[in-house]
Amino acid sequence: MGMGHRTFQVPLFDQRGDFAEPVTLKAADNTEFKARPTYSYKVIKERAVDVVFDNKHISDGGDL
């Protein structure tokens, strides 16, 4: 690859994570409560390029 090109790896397996600190949520009836949600996601193989371009603002590229 020539200068100015980078290769990015996007994991296509299930990713899981959680929030380090509780977040405050508000129910439809305006009741507030705190929770530490766990989330999971998986990149669709055909959309992997979109994931890189849509999230390039998150990093300066130094750690990608």
C-alpha cells in the first residue's frame, strides 16, 4: 500500500460491554432511576467500511 493509506480491522464477532458508572434514566411517567446497562453489538459484514468512516471522528487515527 502506498503512503497515506491505512488498513483497519473491524471485528465481526459479538462485542459486549457495560457502563463503568450508573447512568440516570427517565421512564415515560417521568420517574428517574439509575442503572448500569450491559450492551452488545455485532457489525454487519457488508457495513464494516461504513463503521470505519462513520466513526473516524472518534480517534485521530493514532490508536486505530
